[in-house]
Amino acid sequence: MSPIVASVGSSASTLKPRMSQANYSLRLQPSLKAAAERLAAAEGASLNQFINVAVAEKLSALETEEFFKARAADGKRDAFLAFLDGADGEEPCEGDTVLNS
């Protein structure tokens, strides 16, 4: 969690999160750097911002995978089957049907 600092304005105080930064020297293959620069420019972002977003997306994907693995490990097959049995043959809601292709 980011620390909160008070920013005093002319009429009232507001709270803003303080962002901390860490510098890291990154060595990229020239072709990889060129591709990242090209894509960053196409998105109207700096290379630094592009790399920050790419790292955040990768972390999110890995952490999401771990979250669902942990949830699956806690799952109980009998409880799941009992849940399905509770549907009592109720028809699916509109839009929840399986399309046969």
C-alpha cells in the first residue's frame, strides 16, 4: 500500500498517494528494444511507461494463475457435484445456452 501524504491547497487539504520509484538498469537485445520503442510510440507512451505496463501485465497474469491454482487445490469435488445437483433441471437463462456448431 502506498503511503498517503497531505497536499495543502489554497482552500482545503487533499490526500494523494505518494508513488515511490526504483531505478533499474535494463539490458535489452537491440531488436527487442527497437520493437518496444516502436510499440510505445504507436501507443503514445514513453519506453519507460511501456515497460512498466508490460511488467505489470505479466505480474498480473502470473499472480492470477497462482490464485486460481490455490483455489482449485482447496476445491472439493463432492461439494461441486452437490452444487450442480441443486440446479433441479432449471433451464439456463437467456444467453447462457451452449451453441452447437
